[in-house]
Amino acid sequence: MNKLFVVAKYEYLKTIKRKAFWFATLFTPVLIGLLMVISTISSIEGSKKLEELNEEINQITVVDEATIINENLYNEILDSEQNLDAALDRLQKNETDIVLYFPDNILETNSYKIFTNNDELFQTLGYSTYGSSLINQSALITVNDPQLISLLTQNFEPETIVVRDNGVQDNIGLERLIIPGFSMLIFFLSVFISGQYMLQSVAEEKENRMIENLLSIVSARSLIFGKLLGLSGAVFTQLALWASLSILFLAIGNSESISSAISISSLPWQTVPINLVFILLGFLFFAAVMTGVGGVGTSYKDSQSLSSIFVILSVLPIYFITILISDPNGVVAQIASYFPFTSAMMFVLRNSISELSALEILVGVTINIIYVLIAGVLAEKLFKLGAIMYNRKPKIGEILHVLKSN
């Protein structure tokens, strides 16, 4: 047991002393922040550009075969033509900027046409609102009731309230997706980071032919689980730093705008402890899997290729996320909840959305502990097999023979 902790300490210190570790730890949030700033600036500049383009429109011509546009809307900028060909001729002569054509069968086709001689994508996309705005304004002019006009023009924000069996009322909105979203992000980050660390650690020692020397000093079990413990500590150090930076960013930023957009108090905080348990179990499971993969690979690149199938399996729930969110207790969700490579993630997702019962949580935790233990035992066997092979990968028959052995 002492040797296990010695290995764990060595792996932890070796990892956090690497420049690449701190570069990834500090550069990742900086990169995310930079992308957010660029996205915000791009959105602001796009809005300004659209406003400038709208100001450049000097003339709009309407061809209203359906007679749906109210005559009171026409002015110096908005005029009409009876014939489409005449309107298009004016467009070619640059006497008008846009031609809005409302055909007589618009109610059947539910479509109208916009003609312009400007082929800039951003500007033409901005034209799409003109026709719809004219139709809406024409309809509102015929309404004489001010209250009805107010109802038709306002954007209402519904508030969904769920009444529990015990009579407790909970507000449900987009906040419901925040906890599962962050839980999935933490899960995938921990799985991918730990997987790469385990692959790299095992593969490096195989390439340097250090495994035989290490196994003469410590047992395979102490070596594997020591690596697992030490590298897990490195991963959690990285995640803790990211979490601290996120909290600092929120504290420095405009917290009032965030709290107004998101009701922090209505978040399902009670699901977080259970989510963390499943995230930890899923993390340990995939770390053990990657250890086994690293053991049978001949090099780091070879191990990465072998691990790709397990990476795909870990993100499998994303491909049917819509079904899972709409029916978190359905057949698909139930099957995925007990498949080893998707179990932990599925319980995180289902617990965040529907709040699992105590029995389901107990069963889920138990089965994931079993998966972790099985993965650890298999990883140890594969590690021992790979330790005696340097120039080639074990054959399928050899792997199966080792896995079946006691």
C-alpha cells in the first residue's frame, strides 16, 4: 500500500511539473474567454453593420397582386408598381433598391419574393424582414382596438411552474438545462484529460522500456492504481483551477445581468452531489479502460488509435440527446443507463432532468462501482500482458486468454 502512494505521489508531481500541464490549464480558459469576446464583438459589429445597411436603403418598390398591403403605408421611400416587369426594370436602372413581390396566391403558397441587385449575403439576409413587417403592419392598421394591438405586438415571456406531489411549486425554464450541461462538460473534460494522461504515462514507460524495472520494484496492481490515483489528482487539480477561474470571472463580470437572465435560486442544486458521484465513477472507469488500452499498445500513437472507439462510446449519449431530454425515463435512456460506457453519463443526465428516486440512485451507484472494479481488474491483466511485449501488439486470442485467466 505504501508503494502505491509513492507511485501516486510521483505521477502527480511529475504531471503538474510539466510545462504542458500549466500551459493547457491556463491557456484553455484564456482561449475560451477570447472566443467569447470575439463572438460578442462580432455580434455587436454585425448589428451595427445591419443598421448601416438599412440606412442605405433609399427606395423600396412593392408589387402587390394580392392587395394585402395597406395604402396608408406607402410614402416617399415605399412606393408601388402594378406590374412586376416594370418594377424589375426600375431595379436594373437603380431607381429602386428592393422589389417586394406579393403574388395573388400568397395565401396558398405562404411565400413572397424579394428582388435586389445586391448580392452581399449579410445584406440580403437583412431584407427578409421587410415583407413580413409590411404584412404585419397592414393587418394591425385594420384593428381598431388599442388593447388588441398591444397584445399582438408585445413579446410575452411565459413562466412554467411545476407543482410537485407535495404541493411545492418550482419555476422551470432554461435553468433546468444548466446543471446537466455543466455536469456533462465536467464529465467529458475529466474523461478526455484523464484518458490522455493515462495513455501517455503507460505508453512512455513502454517506449522507454521502464516497465520491467518498475515491476521488479512494485507489483503491477500498485503501479496501475498508483498511476490512477496520482493522475486523477492532477486532473482534479486542473478542474479545480478552472472552476476557481470561472467563479472569479463571474464575480468580476456583470453578475446582475447574469442573475437577471438566469434564476440562480431555481437551479436544481440538490442534484449536484449525486452528479459528482457519478462523474467520479465514470472518470475512474474510463481511466481504467485507458490504462488497459495503453498497456496493449506498442506506442503512444498506437494507444491513441486503439482508444478512439472508447472515446466515441463515451460521447454516445450526445447523438440521441433529444430523445433523452424529452423522455429521460424511456426505453432508450434505461438501456443506455446500464451500458458500461454510457452508464455514468446517463445517470448524470437523468438525475439532472428528472431527479431519480433513491432506489434508482442506489442501483446506479452500485452498478457503476462494479463497472469500475471490473475495468480495474481487466486493466491490470492487460497491463501485465503488454509489459512483456514491446515490438508487437497482443493478438485477440492472447488478450481473451489473459482476460479469462484468474
